[in-house]
Amino acid sequence: MCVGFDAEVGVAALGPDGALAAMPPGSCLVVSTVSSQTMRALAVHAPDGVDVVDRPAIGGESAAVEGRCWCSQAAQRGASRTWR
């Protein structure tokens, strides 16, 4: 999920109709371009067995278009190895 603003993640991922509610155990929600507070909230609301990974794209739109974009990754313990 790549959004422009943290509030958009709340709309798309949380609540009874959000992405997290529909995800079965063993799945992973990958989120980009949000604050660490929002990532922590997602991890708290994730169902048991669903990992939440922060994978921001770095370099902006022009870098992505030109193939120069790169990503970093942060996740709760254990999830980074699973979702490399």
C-alpha cells in the first residue's frame, strides 16, 4: 500500500472493511510513505499471524520513473526475514 498521507492508510487498512480485516494469517501488509506512529498503529491492529512491513520507496516519483528508486525495510521481529 503506497499512499500520500497517513490518514489514507487508516481509511484503507483499518476498520471492518479495511485491508487488515480481510487478510488471512500468513499474509503481509507492506506499507510505504507513512510515519512510524502510523506503522505502530497498524502493527497493533493487525490480526494474529499478519505481518506489517514498512517499506518506503526512496527517491521520489522521478527516481521511480527513471528506475533509480530504492527501498528500505523495517518490520516487527521476525517479519523482515520472512518478507525479504
